[in-house]
Amino acid sequence: MSRSWLLLPMVAIAGAALADPPPVHRSDVERRAQTMFDRSDTNHDGILTLAEYHAALAAIVRAKGGTPTPKGWAMVDAQFATVDQTHSGRVTRAQFIDAALAHFDGADLNHDGTVTPKEARIAAKIKNRAAKAARVRGATPANP
């Protein structure tokens, strides 16, 4: 008798892990951005500093069993700088939420208020090509 049937549960688990995530709705992104801002703004002054943002993201990474890395911090700093267009080191709640929604809107290729896994993959490819082209030109995507 073959024991290959013993592999079925592992294949099912691996398949579930490799399956596409569910679609994301714009209203969910807005709600998550509001929650993230409110949890990160530890002094509740309606302004998010880079230090507050770092602390919140570090806590999330640690809660998931990870360790923040220099590359990760560089990405976080670049994201924050993109949102902090005045370079004041401060981001308002509205700026934070608007940035999250703008990111979503850039991935919502058919503008139906939902980003499917396929749209997310295509949008990521478009963004990566734009970033590569900007590097070739000597600019950054946020600073053409």
C-alpha cells in the first residue's frame, strides 16, 4: 500500500500557504491606516513622528517573531519621507491616511475599489519598472 496519501495534508497546508490572499477593499485600507496612525501616535497629538512610527513598526515586527533590519528601516524611512513632503519629521493623520489610499489607488488598476491579488502583482511590476527607470535616470520615483 502506498503511503503517498500521508503527504496530502502537507500538500493541502502548503497549498493554503501559497494561495493568493483575499482581495483588499479601499474601505479596509482606510480603516487600517486610521488604526495604525492612532496606535502609532503615542502622545495622541494628531502628529506622527518618525520615532513614533519606528517604535510602532518595531513592535509589530517583534510581535511576529522578527527583528528589524537596516534594509527594513531604510524602506520605512523612505516611506515616511515620501509622506512627509515638507520634510518636517512630522506627518498628520490626514497625510498618513491619504498616502495609504493613494498607494491603494495606484494598485486598483480597474478603479473598482478593490485590489485583487492579480492587480497587486501587476501594480508591483509597474512600480518596480518605474523605480528601475528612475535609477537609470539618476532620480528616485518620488523625486523625478
